[in-house]
Amino acid sequence: MRVSLIGSGKVATHLGTALEDKGVVIEEVYSRNKKHAKKLARKFYDAHPTDQLDFSNSISEIFIIAVADNAIQEVADSIKLPNHKVILVHTSGGTPLEVLSGSTLYTGVFYPLQTFSFEKKIKFSEVPICIDATSKSALDQLALLAETLTPKVFHLNSEERKRLHIAAVFACNFTNYLLETSSQIIETSGLSFQELKPLVQETIDKAFSLPSPIEGQTGPAIRHDYKTIKRHLDALENDSQEYKYLYEHLTDVIQKNEGQYVNAEVVKKLKELEEQKGLQEHLNDMGEALSQEDEDYLDLEE
């Protein structure tokens, strides 16, 4: 099978390398910056680098658009494909198949469900690949290509893939941002972010071993431990307000799932009540002290 890569970023790099390792021929590598195209093409046996989207003379069978989501439409509108039967696909989880509809008869999606970085090698045999196509023959060909990399091949339409992509954003992107938030906060304790690794690993392992991740939910929010919540929010007053906002709203959501709801206003009320309680205790202490003085005075009179 012969493939051309439209893009020279992380997805194109990992996907191209994995495909060539399985015997797929990488014919061309496109990038708007020819230096980038050349850099990636050098990783392959005999790929031709180009900064032009004219593939009229290409002998590739599948053209894989692996660019940023907001550039897919532009590439699809500009690309010139050969006259023989080819399949044009994109690798996006959140972009519908229809964006390629005006480009050629056979179009599809080849979406690896994974996060990519240049520094870390991907074990594709464990990565689900989601495919879709405008015809059965194109779908079958994409399935063959995907199965060279992984046994986890799924046919999802655009709506199903969109739902999967939303789930992936929560599981991956938002989780990573929360880890970054944790890394910033833990530095103020004098410890390294690495000290959280056993905790994070156990959390992930538990989430995938239980029937549902919610069954493994722990922490002050699920326990309705308002005193601890208030202490944490008080401590975050001196940090970024973004951290406090995240803490408040994640607490809200967790407790709402339990049928109860605590928000910033409730915590504020609790704080006021604690202050009132503290004032009352202070008044009680003063009352006891005055009572003791009265008793002492009476003792003197006697």
C-alpha cells in the first residue's frame, strides 16, 4: 500500500513511521514549510518532500491529511489528486467526514485515539484507530491499513466520533491541565511534582479496574467535608484565582452528582457561620470570665 502524508507534525511523524515499519510505502510528505517536509521525509526510505498540494502525478493510493483541525478544509479545497482511484482521509477526532466531500469521490477518516508528542514513541498496537468512509470499498481499505498497526479498529460515524472526541478531551486534555495545576501548587509545599506520581497512577489504575470511575471517587467533595473545603479555599486565596475557581466548580460538580450541591456561596455562608460561632464562643468565654469575677467578688465580700 502506498501513502502520502499531508502534514509534517506530531501525528504525521508517528503515523508515517509506524506505517513504514509495517511495510507501507510513504511516497510523499507535504508541508507548507519545505524544510519541515524534508526533515520528516528523511525519516522514510524514499519519500519525496514537497510544499505543493499538486499530487496529480502521485502513485499513492491513500492521502492522509494530518494537519490542525482548522486547516483541514483549506487543504481539502486546494489539493489536486491523481486520476486513479484514491482515498483522501483526515486524522481528526472532532472534524466531520463531510469537510472532504468536494475533494474526491472516496473520502474517509483515520483517527488514532492517542495524544502525540515528538519525544515519546507510541506503541500503536495498543492504540484504537477509528475509521469511516464514503463507500464500503474505501472503508475496507482503511480497515486493512489500520489493522497493520493495531487490532483495535472501530467504525464510527461523525456523530459517534464527535462524542468519543469529547470523552477524550475530558480524559486527556483536561486531566493534563489539572496535573499542571497540581504541579504548580505542590511546588509551594516544598515537594516535587514527581511525589504525586504514585497517587496519580493508583487513581488511573483504579478508574479502569472498577465498574465505573465514580466508585473510586475520594476526597473532601465526595465526603461533604465542608470544613476541609473551606480551609482549602482559604489557602487558595493567595494563589491564582483560576485555581480557586477550578476547585470550587469541580467540588460543585462532584457533589451535585451525589444529589447535593455546595458552591462558593454555600462555602461563604459556612465561613460566616463559623465566624459567628467563634464570636459566640468568645462571648461565652467572656461571660464565664465575668461570672468568675463576680464569684470572686462575692467571696471577698463574705
